[in-house]
Amino acid sequence: MTNRSDKRRDDNRSLLKNARTRLDWWKRWMIGLGIALAGSVASVVPFLKGHSLHARFDPVGKCLIGLSMFFLFFFVGAAALTYNFWVYWRNVKEDSQPGGSHPE
């Protein structure tokens, strides 16, 4: 019985480490995409009505709006995956704690 619980604990530690690695990876991607999204949104401002580059809105401003939409799509996806890996990591962490729920 002890070997079985030791094996389960080792498996949980391995799962916990793997889940944390993936969570950290997706966090970095989410932060990078968030910064890129903020930068692309901010770059549209000079092309809006009443600003100095409004005359060039059609060729450049529309492309920047498209780029912002692209970053928004991938930022939301990365945020969703980050949240899912965080929930998974939290559940594996709870199960690996002493006194956690272990189905026998």
C-alpha cells in the first residue's frame, strides 16, 4: 500500500510540475500579447479624426485597426488557455497536498 501511495505522490508531483510549466508559458504569452495589443491600439490614436495623421487613415489606420483585432483575438485565446491551465494546476496542487481527496 505504501508503494502505491508513493507512486501516486510522485505522479502528482510530476503532473504539478508539468502543469506549472505550461501555466508559466501561457502567462508569458498572454502578457506579451497584451502588451502588443495595447501598443497596436495606441498606434491607432494619431490616425483618428482631429489628429495630425487623419488624412492617412484609409491606407494606414485601417491596417492598424485590423492588427489590433488580430491581437485581440489571440490575446483572448491566450487568456482563456492561461485560466484553464491555472485551474488545472490548482486542482492538481490540491490533490497532491497531504489530506487532499484521493480516490482509493
